[in-house]
Amino acid sequence: MINVIGLGYIGLPTALMFAANGIKTVGTDYNYGLVNTLQKKQLPFEEDGLNIIFSDALSQNNITFSTEYAIEDIYIVAVPTPYDKKTKKVDAKYIINAVRTILKVCPQNAIIVIESTVSPGTIDQHVRPLIHNANKDNIHLVHAPERIIPGNMLAELQNNPRTIGADDPVIGERIKTLYTSFCKGKITVTDIRTAEMSKVVENSFRDINIAFANELAKICHESGLDVYEIIKIANMHPRVNILSPGPGVGGHCISVDPWFLVGDYPGLANIILAARKINDSMPEYVLERISEIMKKHNISTVEKIGLYGLTYKENVNDTRESPTLQLLEKMKKHLAFGIKVYDPYIKDSIVENQYLDLDNFLNDIDLVVIMTAHDELKNNLNKFKNKIILDTRNCCCLKNTYKL
Ligand SMILES: NC(=O)c1ccc[n+]([C@@H]2O[C@H](COP(=O)([O-])OP(=O)(O)OC[C@H]3O[C@@H](n4cnc5c(N)ncnc54)[C@H](O)[C@@H]3O)[C@@H](O)[C@H]2O)c1
């Protein structure tokens, strides 16, 4: 039996995956509303195939949900790990709280698996002392960072290779066997610090590569060149693989984890810092492109402009750190109010001037800025054909379309 702590975007699919594959699982979250929803057999967010493993887990009687921590041999912790905006270091308070509570209930020799992403050394610095101070030195620690991407979570849970960092290789192998219940990818067992570092390195690599594409977009625009054509040609080189530029980097991973290295290794993490700055500058750059286009088309008020997409990536409902939210924040700083916003995945009003209906949104604007390339947009391009478009995702081929 296992207890998964934290039932968000990572913890819930993980708990359901274990349960659907024969492992008795208790899912714990301190959010009463969320636990209540799950107990009513409803899912709190959409994800391809999640409903299927939810039914599988329920029909096998392998999953229960609670706000209480259970007495189990294995705990899997998937709580948030934001970064401190001032120091740029990982904010470990959620992990510390979760581990403290586990230590109050767990039996001797229990295993605590931290799935949350942490900066290298976090477990030694913040988690190990909790165990020592609780006089529970027989508790085993493991770090099993998660790599899945929203929108393709279940396929990635099953197929991605995993890393398991453990103090004791025998415990590492035991946890590897547990994950093998659903994971067909290669599982590497290593030590905890290596697992911590490799996860943060992976996301920093992604961030740097996105920043390169974003920098090229600015350079090409300045030179009157088509960045997408340049990237297409450059990528024909057998050892070049440039990513696509975009309006910025959002989500809970790529826009956060590289900061851990910047915070812990100031002066050494130079490319990582530069990449973060470039990617964080993109919403401001989109604003500059909007004003250029407004001037060209004699649009005098931002009220005739609409941002399509609030989520940080296509076909998900996750708005955390999204470029659109970053852009709206910047507009407030410029005292520019009244821009319209729409996203088919966001059914509640979370920002000002948000529309819940595509047709009403389009009726009220002249210039639409594509911030997220949801399938809804691609399937309804004809509705956009009389608009001026700024396409930050290179997903639209209509006339009157400007690119980054
Ligand atoms: N979201 C992703 O795409 C993704 C991908 C890979 C790794 N990660 C990492 O996984 C971790 C979790 O991220 P997430 O996106 O699932 O976060 P989330 O905010 O969606 O979910 C976290 C959940 O933990 C609960 N929680 C917090 N403290 C708790 C406590 N002490 N006891 C019980 N419940 C508690 C919250 O109520 C929330 O429901 C983070 O470290 C993140 O960096 C996320």
C-alpha cells in the first residue's frame, strides 16, 4: 500500500496509475474541496485518458482519497516546489510540511519518495534534518523526479524513462519495482543528489534552447527576415535542431526550475540566467509587436485587441506562469487596460475583460493575438479570417497574419 501526498497535476495521475495497475493507494491532499470532488468520483482537471484510469482504479477498489495521511510503508510526495522570487532558490516549505506530517504517522523503516522537483542538495538540507530531529533515522529517503508533460501525461507516465535516487541501492531497487507496475521506460537507479541535479538540468536545457529560438525571432524581425524559414533551413543541417520561438515560457517546470540553479550557483549559472531573462522578456516583446501592428493599422485603443489563449500551452487548462498572464501584468504596469481575453479551456472568469464565448470575443475585436495554439483555434480558423492576426505560435496561415 502507498500514500500519495498532493493530488495536483502530478500526484493525481500518479496515484491513479499505481491504483489502476494493482497497487492499493491512498491519495491525500489537504485541499478539502479537491478531496471531496474526487470522493464524488469527479476529476478536477481534464487530461487525455485520465477518466479511464480513474474508473479502472475505482473498479479494482484500489484507490481512496483523504485529507488525512495514512499509515503506509511507502509515501510519494508530489507537492509544489515554487522558487523564492527574491533569492531564486527553491521554496521547500510544502515539502517540509508534508514530510513533517508523514513523520508523525509513518511506521519504522517507511520509505519517503520525493517526486517534487527540487534543487540539488534540497533533500540533504531540508528533509534529512527533519528525519534526524524526529529520531526516525531508520526512515529511507528516495528522490524520483517526474518528467511528464501536461497534455500527454498518461502516455509519458507509461513510457518515459525515470530516475530514482536513493541512499540505499536496495531501497532504490524496491522503488524501481514499484514504478515498474506501470512504467515501461528504462529506470535508472542512482544517488539522491544526482537525481536532483539531473531533473533540474533537463528543464534548464529546454529553457536555454527555447531562449535561443526566441532570441533568433527578435534578431530576424530586426533584420526583416522570416525566423521560421531560417529555422526550417538551419534544421536541415544534420546536427541542428532549433526549437520554435513563442510568446514566453510558462508552466510550473521550465519557467521555474532553472532559477534553482541560478539561486544556488550565482556567477556560475550564466547561460541559464541569460536564457531565463530572454524567455521572461518575450511577453514584453509581444507587446512591442502589438503596438507596431496597431500603428500600421491605425488601431488607437487596446480595447479592439484580443488575446486568444490564457493557458501556458495548448489543449490544457493550466494557466500557471502563463505568458498571457505575464503580458497582462506588463500591460497594467504600462497603464493599458481594456484588452480582451479568451480561452476555451478556462470556463471561469480569472482576468478582466475575459470572454467565455469565441464568437462574442471575435465580434468585439479587430486584432487577435494568438498566445496559445489550442486545437479549437486550428479547427475554427475561418472565424478569424477577417481579423488582423499576430500569431506568436506559428499556427495560422490566414492573410493579414503577422508573426513574431
Ligand atoms: N505540473 C507539471 O507539469 C510537472 C511536471 C513535472 C514535475 N512537476 C513537479 O511536481 C511537483 C508537483 O507539481 P504539480 O503541478 O502537481 O502541483 P499542483 O499545485 O498541481 O499540486 C500540488 C498539490 O499538493 C497539495 N499539497 C500541498 N501541500 C500539501 C501537504 N502538505 N499535504 C497534502 N497536500 C498538499 C496541494 O493542495 C495541491 O493539490 C512540483 O515539484 C513540480 O515542479 C510538475
